[in-house]
Amino acid sequence: MGTINKNKEIIKLYARQLKTPTFSNYDEIIRQLQSEDGYEECLKEIMRTELLQRQDNLHKRRIKAAKFPIHKTIDEFDLNRLENVSKAYISELLSCDFINQKQNIVMIGNCGSGKTHLSIALGLKACQVGYNVRFYTAVNLATELVEAFQEGRLSKVEKSLAKADLLIIDELSYLTFNRHQSELLFQVISERSERGSVIITTNLEFSKWTELFENEMMVSALIDRVTFRSHLLDMNVSESYRFKETKKRLQQEK
């Protein structure tokens, strides 16, 4: 009995040193195997368990690094609400092939149409299949870039953003940007052209983007880069999702 316990402790020590934590739980895996299974089957099952655990940990790290404000999956999204985008088209985007092809997505629609929800759902799916994702509101991204410039670490931030396979810029519509902010945003988006994918959500048509940026020539160049190799989604709906849910709740309370 003492020898068995000593062996278990040695195995746990080796597992820590080799950074294979599931190996220390080998006895639980053995109990689940059939009595006729041999050593190779046991080893295969232990290694499979370790691989699954590592994949799950990596998945969690990617999601944490993306910095989503909230987790919204596609299963929670009512695709029937989309009046101008088909379910088949959304399913195609969920394959994440657009990231592999270095393509962009621009979602244009009124408030409460589900743009943020859908962008997060696509981002989560991308993390799940192995892509690195970063999520920002347009205002937060502009603020971070300006602060990085002032602190002399702009190059470091830009390199970090460039490593993301998918950059999500949400709510490009609520606040205007000064010339410096516009130039920094333009630089980040331009650098991703045919190198990485971008998802942009906005409630403004392209013709109104001049209301956001001071330099009209820059706006034209920005739209040109964003729409090149891009999926344009008309997300306009007749009724806001939040307004619809509020009405439903009030009716239930009567």
C-alpha cells in the first residue's frame, strides 16, 4: 500500500513538472476503462484527456484576452428578427471562413437591432475555433490609442492589435472623433487590410460617416478599406429588440 501511495505522489510530481495535470488523475481514468483494456488504451485515454483539457484552457484564455463586455452566443440570438439577412448567410459567417480569407464584416442598422450581440457571437465562435480576437467600442479604442501615443507605447499597442485575427469595433456612431483620434483609428484599420479581419457595427450609413470624422478624404479612404473584401449586413429592423422585450415584460406584469 505504501509503495502504491509513493508511486502516486511521484506521478503527481512528474505531472506538475511536465505540466500535464490530467496525468495525476490517471486512477480515475483507469476506473472508467474496461478490465480487458491494455496499457496502450489506458495511455491513449490519459493523453486524450490531457489534450481536451489543454484545448479547453486555451479556449478560455482566448475568450478572456478578447475582453468581450458580455458573453452573447448565437443560440441566444433570435435569427427570425433579421429582416434583411438570411439565416443561411449568418451560418456561413459562423464558419469563420471570412477570417481565414481576411475579409471584413460591416453591420449597419438602427439601435436595438442586435449588432453588438451578433458581433460578440461571431467573436466567441472565432475564439472557439482557434482565432485570436479583440473587442473594443470605437470610443474605447480611440481613447486607448491616444493614451498609448501620449505615453510612448503606441507601437506596442499597434503590434498587439495586429496579432489579432479578428478585431471587433463596436458602436462606430455615437461620438465624433477629432483629427488625432481619426488618424490613429485609420492607421489601425488600414494596417489590417488583407492582413486581418475587422467587424464594425454602426447605425450610420456610409454617407453619414463624415459626421464622425473631421477629414472627409480620410473617411473616403477608410470606407474604401473597410468595404474591400467585405460582408455588408443590413441589420435594420422595424422594432428594437430591447423595446420589444420591454413591452413583452410589461404585458406579463399586468
